[in-house]
Amino acid sequence: MARYNKIFAGPAQENLPQVQERICPTAVLPGTALVENGSAFAQAGANALGKVYIAQDNYLAQKDTDTAWPAGDRIVGMETLDELFFNVRVPTGTNVARGSLLTTNSAGKFVIATTGQRVIMVAEEAYNNTSGSDQLVRARRAQNMLAAA
């Protein structure tokens, strides 16, 4: 019997983005922040702590980015890896500059971090959301930091 059971020996590559699937008891909009709550996902609250995932659009049901995953559904949360960009949801009235430090509000949407808050994402584009509705803004994961004065 052969010593190895595969011919290709590497290097191994990640499929991107890395995702986790969990049941979420509440309806969740794509682009908002999720946290683990036992064996389920929960909508991240204000200044979320712990590992944060970004809710993916429900491509399995052919839904757009403004259609919420239904409550009680198994949803897809994307892991925020350093080298990847994500479109995150910012509420109306939020003025984001490129390089803005972002944290979460009580609805899991991304807002400008203030002094002492955990920075989760960094904006990769400028967008002044005066549209009257939540919008998606390009961002990248921050490197474990707090907003300074």
C-alpha cells in the first residue's frame, strides 16, 4: 500500500471568503455584524466584543443585499479576514471618510467609532449617506485597536 493517498502535496489554499453557518433567531440584514451566541448567531450590539462576522446576502434564495434573512433561518456569516474587502451596512446620516474607524451600533450596523470604542472595520471609501436609507460601504477588518481621542 502507498504511503500517501494524494498526488498533489500542496500548498493548501483557503477558499475565500471563509464562512460559518448558524441559525439566527432574529431577522438579519446583509452587511450587518453578527456574533456567536452559543450554537447560534446573534445580531451584534453596540461596540460589539468577540469575533465579528458579516452577514452575507442570501444568494441561496436569490435575494438582494437589502432583503433580510428571515428570523429562525440558517444564515451565512463571513469571517473578516485581513486581506479581504467587505461591503458593510451604515445607517442613514452617517458620513464615512476613507480610513474612518468603524464600530457597531445597537442594530449591528457600522458607525464611526468614538474614543475608547473597539474598532472593527476601517472604511476603504468615502461615502456621505444622505440617501434616507442604509447603504453599503467598502471596508476592511481593523487590526484590534481602540479609537483614540
